[in-house]
Amino acid sequence: MCVTTPAWAVYTDQQLREHVRQAVIDHHLYVQPDCMDYIITRKAQPGVDEIELREDHESAKCGNDPRSAHRLFEVYVDRRTGKMATDAADPVDGGLRVLK
């Protein structure tokens, strides 16, 4: 039996963070992608990882109050296809749009 892995496949949390970070940059979802925390929930839904993006106030370069980390939006990654969806345009109501 031969099992092939899609080229996009993500195995570690760090690889998943980088995959999402690149989508944030490519789709202009946030002006400071290096000033975000990426909180991962593996298999939030069957076959889907959820990444909650929050402001990073811990780093000196990002500034703001280190006692807070406001939620910005979420990105969902389909583990089988690599497709992503986000609520970045509608974080309050959670309306999703697919990132191409």
C-alpha cells in the first residue's frame, strides 16, 4: 500500500502556525502578522484544526498592555485538503470566507 501526502501537509504546531501566518500575509488579514499569537485547537471539528489569532502584547516590538491579548479572528484548516476559511471579515458574527 502506498500512501501519498499532499504537498501542503502540516504536521507540527509550528508548521501549522507558519502555514496560517503565510495566509495572513498573502490575504492581508492583519497589518502586523508577527505581532499575533496563534492558539491551536487540533481537530476542533472532525478533520479541521482551528487557529485563534490574538494580539501579541508580550513582545516589546508589538507594544500594548501585556495583561491583555484581544481576539482578532480565527482560521480553520482542513487537514485533508489544506483549504482554509476565516472569520477575519466578520469576527463578531463568525461569518466565514474561504481563503484561496
